[in-house]
Amino acid sequence: MEALTAHSSQLTAHSSQLTAHSSQLTAHSSQLTAHANYVIKRLFCQALKQAFSHFCEKAFFVVSEREMAR
């Protein structure tokens, strides 16, 4: 009977440790998700800025060519 009580106590301790580790993993997962979202937004916004800049350069070039042709 004492052996069962000891095993029960060990299982309870392990369960508590697993719960703590699970909480840590959840926190780390949330941090990673936040970092990933930040990086994606930065890269996406940077790509949009570059595309818009490239578009403006092309548009300005076309307008300049037309004015020079006059």
C-alpha cells in the first residue's frame, strides 16, 4: 500500500511538471507566433514599398519620355 502511495505521489509530481512545461511551451509558442507575425509584416510591407517605388519609377519614366517627345 505504501508503494502505491509513493507511486501516486510521483505521478502527481510528474503531472505538475508536465503542466508547468506545457505552460512554458505555450508561452514560447505565443512568442514565436508574435515574432513570425512581426517579420511577415515587415517583409510584406517592405515588398509593397519596393513594388510601389518601382511602379512610381516606371510611371515617372514614361511621363518623362512623353514630355521629351513633345
